[in-house]
Amino acid sequence: MLDQAPGPRVSVGWLLEQLGERSFGLTLFVMAVIALLPGASTVIGVLIAWPAIQMILGHDAAVLPRRIARREVGVDRLARLIDLVLPRLRWVERLIRPRWPTPFQATKRLTGIVMLLVGATLVSPVPFTQVVPALVIMLLALAYLEEDGIALLVALVAALGSLVVTGATVWGAVETIDWLDPALPTRR
């Protein structure tokens, strides 16, 4: 892909265009990695909605906002990054690889809905609550990238678990607030 670069610098939009349908998985994976950073998860939680909604709508490839798509990166810098990531990617591909074929066009919408819900849990400002949802999004993105039906099933179960824990946490917080400051009884 880098050999086809139109110059020494390429736009992020050009990269996503070259990736085609795999652009969803890569975009969401990169966002999930950034979401692991303290303080970044709130912004990333909102940004994840963009490609997730595109998946739900059935788009063929991820399209970023123009402001982000126009940003350029040097081809040599990108090549160094690929050289750094490639050994780790090979290790991951031993675990996650194309198997148990599923109709990925059908599961794209379901994956988009789950990404949207899990991404919404990243918005929480409580420290370290972003770790599990970010890891779930990474697993979903890798399963989607590699078209691995087994990994996708595991990721969807992990997403369900993450959403249940988040729901229980919110419920517990509401109940605790109610216990600490019960509403005044109604006057007659």
C-alpha cells in the first residue's frame, strides 16, 4: 500500500480509502488504544460513535470527518510505525485469524451497535473505568479486521459482560445516592 503512495506524505483519508472495508476495524482499534490513556477516553467515547454509526448504516468503509481525513502523515514515518507493529500483529494473528465464517455484512450492523454502546461507557469520567471497555473494543475491532467469527463471538460476550458491569455500577451509584440522601416524604 505504501508503494502506491502519491507522494512523501499521504492524508489519513487516503489511507482509509486504501484499506476499504478493513478501515472500520483499524479505525476502531486505534481509537481503543488511545482510549486506554487516562483522560482521553471521554473524547474517544464520543468519537467512536462516528464509525459505529457508519457500520450500523451499512457503509462499505469508514469515512472520517474532513478535518481529520485531511491530516497528513509522512510515508517514511508510517513505514517505521508498521515495522514496529508488524511483529506484534503477527503474534496476534496466531490467535485471531479468519475462521468460522460468518456473514460479516450481517454482523457489521450488530458490531456497530455494540461498538456504539460500549463506546458510550467510555464517556465516564471515573478513572480507570475505560480500561475494560477499551479492551473490549480492541477485541471487537481485531475480530472484525480478521473476519474471525469465533473471536467476534467471544468479543460480543465480553461486550455484554462489560455493559452489564457498567449498568450494575450505575444502578449501585443511584441506589447509594438515594440511601445517602433519601427524598423527603410527601406532605399531606
